[in-house]
Amino acid sequence: MMIKKQMRWLCCLCMLVLLCSSCMAEGTETAASPAPAAEQSAAPSEEIDVGLSPVPSALPATDPTEEATPELTPEAAAEPTPELTPEAAAEPTPDASPAPTEKPTAKPTEKPTAKPTEKPTAKPTPKPTATPKPVSKYALPIDFTAGKPPLKSGFTVNKNGWSYKDPSISVKVVSGRAKGVTSMGCEYWVATIKIADASQLRTVSAKGFNQSTGKAKGTTMAKRVNAVLAINGDYFNFKKSGYYVVRQGREYLDVLDGSRDVLLIDEDGDFHGITAAKANKRGALKDAVKGKKIINAFYFGPLLVMNGKVVKNMPLRDDMAASTRRQRMAIAQVGPLEYKCICCGPPARGSEGMTLKDFAALVAKQNVKVAYNLDGGDSAMIIFNGEKINDVRSTSVREIVDIIYFASGYEGK
């Protein structure tokens, strides 16, 4: 675009030069041959057209030797002119001047619209998660595997009784004689057990808790599972209603009908007694253990001691022989991971036996919080280091269905 404009200016300049040259030539010719004055005065003056129209024919011809200025064709006009002088190049081109820069119009700043403050939504307070209990190094699996073999050096038998001790368990058994209806009175045995972990209180049956036909000697079962101390269980049976069987965390039977007291032992080894008066339904069982898992449950009964006091109005049944003097067995809790097993002698072989009421009074004197009656008669037995130590004058050992035992959790050297 710039080149075309410059060419246009150049063309105008050339035409102006030609016109000036023609005028100068005409003046020179007039001076050489002057016309008569009258003729000159009579002759009308001609107007000179100084426009950019073609030169008139009256102008003298130029020197033939001079080279005629060629007309600028459109093609030539399009070509750049190398003869453009610096002065011409320096002349400002009107159209080439930069257009005035428009100042940007400042947009009005929009005031931020205040958003309404949202009220914080109250988040529900999460329930606290129970902190997992540290696993004791003496813990045993909750199943029917045996305990750790006890230390042979841990057993002691002398005139003061029977005892065992290792880092995970201590056992002490003493005997005595309670006043009876005769001067002979009734012999009894009390075993005190302290354990390091609740899993050391265990149960096992002769041939499995899924059936009740298998039986074995209590001493045989105790040796099989490395029991430090064992007692008979509750002679579970699947043929009668009112029973509740849980062993080592597994439920085998639930036909509770409110006719029996139930003892629950939870995952912490704590005892919970449920009386028949509470109907012994599932809800009552869950409420009793307060969300803990039931590891073992017994239904023979009844409860003898609750909150350290003898239970009144026990649900007495014919199969308990409550008013008859018999050999009896109870398991009780003294405090956390501390227990007692109490057994009275039979009405024979130098002993009188006890009624259920008398036996409950004897158990309560042992400073226990909860105590529960188990199977009795010749089934009642305390086994220490694989041997029966109560009623040793008996010539026979009855086969039973199950045992409750305390095992060592110590991996001895």
C-alpha cells in the first residue's frame, strides 16, 4: 500500500516537471522571434492550463534525441521504484500515519455481592470406638486346643494342701470340715485360682459338645488338655428344654424357657448370673454381658450367691436333690481373673454331705461375688495335676461328659 501511494506522488511530480519544461521552451521561442507590437497587442492572451491534463499540441516538439518518458503502466506502478530519494522517502505519507490508539475504557468495578453466611450444620458426634485391648502374652486361643504344658517344678503337695505356680497362673487348694448335724460334720475343699488372661479359663467335653452321648473320666480329659486344675461341668443335655449351651465362644443350644438360672462367662472372664425370674430370654442375656462376647454358659444351677449374698428363693427342682445331703460342686468369681471352686464331701466315707441351702452358706463364706451350682453326687470332682483329690476314699471314678479347667499360658523352658 505504501509503494502505490509513493508511485502516485512520483507520477504527479513527473507531470509537473514536464509542464514546467514546456513553459520554459515556449518563453525561449518568443524571445528569439518577437512579433509586431500591434500584432502582439491584438492577439488575445491565451490561458495556460496548469492542471494535470495532457500537454496542448501548440507546444514545440522536444528534442528527438531525448528519450520519451514512458507512461506508467499498472504493472510498472506495481513495481518498486529504486530511484526514490531519501527526501521523498522521508516525506510523511498521510495515510501511513498510525491511527490514534483508543484508550481502553475502564469497566466499572462490580461490588462483590455478599453471600449469605451458611449456618454450620451440626455433625453428629461419632460414638467413641472401643480401644482394642492389648493381647496378653499368656493368651490362649478360644477353641478346644490344650493349654501350655505346666511346669513340673511348679507343683507342690504338702500338709498345707496343693499348689502350683508359674508366671501365668497360681493355684492353691485347701481342705476343711464344716459343722453338720452330727459331730462328724462335712469335709470340703476350696481351690483358689488366679490367671493372667481370661482365655486360661476353658472348657472341653469327652467327644464334642454337638452331642451328649460321649463320656470319659474327668482325669483323662484333664490330662489331655494339660489342665493345672479341673472340675466337672454341668452335664449338658440336648434332650430337655430350658438349657443354654455355649462353649469356647460357640453356641450349641438355646432352648431357654425361664425354668433355670444361667451362668454366663464373658470374654473378660467375668461372671454374670441370670435368674429364672427374668425369663432367661435372649435380650436378658445380651443386657447382662453389656455387649461383651459370651465365651461359656452353663445351665445346671441354681445361682447360689449374687453380689456376695446367698440367693433367696432359689428355683428348686427335683433333679437338684435340694433337701437331701449330697456331694456338691460350685464355681465362683472373687474378682477380676480370680476364681474359687468349692466342693463338699458325700454323705459317706467320713462325711455328711450338704443340702443345697447349707452348701450355699458355705460358699458365701468364701468371700465370693457370684457363685453357681454345677452337677454333683459322684460326678463332683476336683482334679489337680491329673489326679482327683476330693473324696479319695471312693473306689470308683465316674465318667462324665465335660470339664471346666484352668490352664497355663506360660511357654516354659
